[in-house]
Amino acid sequence: MVWGDHPPYKDSVKILDGDNIWFVRVKKTDVGPVLADGFTKLVRDTHLRKDDYVMFQTYGPTSFFLMVFKSCVHRNMFISKINPQEDVIVSNGR
């Protein structure tokens, strides 16, 4: 896991996409850490929609690169390999 036994609950993580930077708070839930306050702004700014794929790649303990794969594009693409040791988190928003 990205944070091991100590997720940065109540702290903000930095998420970058090109020239855009968002600060999103990490919240503790029954299923583990989730992105909370600030994530709605990221969704709006990147125009995320149902069936879009989002990939976060760590580059530090509290920083991530964001990659968005739009539903109209991902049908013609595929991910050939995911290496869990590189702390890549993938979600399709479902």
C-alpha cells in the first residue's frame, strides 16, 4: 500500500495533472483511506464522467500524478501490465 500502516488521515495529498494541482484530504473509512475534501473539484476540473478510468501514480509519500482515460478513448486502449510495487492505483469509478 502507498502509505503502509500510516495513511495521512486528515492531511492533504497533492495531485498533479499537467499544470493543474489539487490538494485533496484523505479520510478514514471502514474500507480504508479515501480521497475526500477537494476531490469533487478535481472531478469537475477534469470533467470526469461515468466509465472514465483514473490512474494515480505516486511520486512521493503524499503526491500523485493523475492520468484520466476517457470512456471514448479507453475502448481502443489497454493496460498491458500493472506493477503493484510501483504503487499504482487504478479505478474505473464503478
